[in-house]
Amino acid sequence: MSIQAQPGEAPTASPASRDQRPTLAGLSIITALVNGVQVPVACPADWCKEKHAVEDTRHVEDIDHVGDHVDLYVPDFFGEEDQVFAYAHLGCDLYSSDVKMREAHIRVEDGGGEASYLTPDQADTFASNLDTFSSKIRTLAQVARGTAAPAPGHYSWCEPDACWTYASDDGTVTEHLSARATIQAPPGFDADNGLLLDAYLIADDSMVDSGPRVSAITATGNGQIFGEVELDKLIDQTAAALDQLRAMRLHMKAAQA
């Protein structure tokens, strides 16, 4: 049955009580314009950006709760204006017959208008997939940059002017170095050279059987050489830690139960 507010009906909550906005399991009581009448409704007001008191709605059950959009832009190949590739936002439909839609969820829509609805756990999985995707995109970018012929005796990933040559018992040897991947230490964090991590590809002509490796120096100044297996583990652990840090950042805004 449709729930409607009739013109001339008085709101059931006084202005003073509405201003107090009592919290009900993450919801607040606010006023919404329904069929020309201001009525009290529940709303996840901490994140909902809908103007319920201004935008008239025919039925109470038609009120949706929507958060700010998070937009993913893709640069235009031909130098025109960047385009929205996809966007996401928090959503909540308190009158839905689906319990998952009544709870806070994440709506993701691509540029073609196709939408997906995600629970918080599903959103975490999707975000991890995006992290993996973005990492692979960066790898593709590096490969694209390296498609030009490298200087004789060098790799495509060699950083200009970073490689150096030295004399050994076997003759002249070149040590090859890539661009560095660094993480700056926050103020007050005790870190060698102000870096939490300083990593780069390295290859030495005198070590023909080992191939390129990654040299990583930690905040304490200790270094380690990583092969493919060890580096894959470091990448996975770093990605998992980033997921946890992002979750911690969001929880910093959450109210205590």
C-alpha cells in the first residue's frame, strides 16, 4: 500500500526534536518534503547528500539515500577532455523488499550505464581487483615506455644516467639501475633518508646467471635483494596492508556504538 502525506497534515515531530536528530542504528531522524508536506523520516545523514527537505517526493517509500560520487576519469587519447570511465557512491533504500538494499551498500556504474550493487565485503574484493588492475596498467605503461630501442648494452628499464661502469678482474662491468620506487616517511617517523621503502631494479653484467633483481632498502637502512618469488610475496603483502589501511581510514569516521 502506498504511504502518502496529505497536504495540510502537520509533521509528527516538533522542530526542536528534529534538530536533535536522534541516531537510530546509524540513522538519524530528519524532515523530508513528501507530497508538499515536511514529514520526519530516517536517513543515514552522516553520508547521505540528498536534499530531502527541498526535493519533493510523492511517496515516503520513494525516498532514496545517496552519498557523494567517487569518479574514475580516463584521459582522452587525443588530448580532449577527460571522460568519466566509472563512478561509485553509497546507497540505501530503507523501503526495499530486499534486505541488502535496505542496508548501506555501494553502487558502481560504468560509462555505459551498467550498474552493479555491492555489499561492503564485495566492495573490498572489488577494490582489491582494482588495485591489481591498476598495478598491471602501470606495468603496461612501463613496457610501452620501454618499446623504444634501449642504448647498446642496456635494458629497456635502465634509468638514464643511473647505470655505472666499474673495473673488475674480468674487465669493465656495468651495473644497471632502474627508476626508484619510494615511499616517503611521514613527519616524525624515524626512517633512514626519510624513506619507508626505496626499491629499484638492478642487474650486474658480472652476474650473468642471476638476471635482474629488485633491491629494496627499508626504513632502518637495511637492504635485501628480491627474486621473482620473494618480490611477488612482498607485492601481495603490501597490497593487503594497503587494504587494511584504507579500511582503518574509513573507520576513523565511524561513531562508537
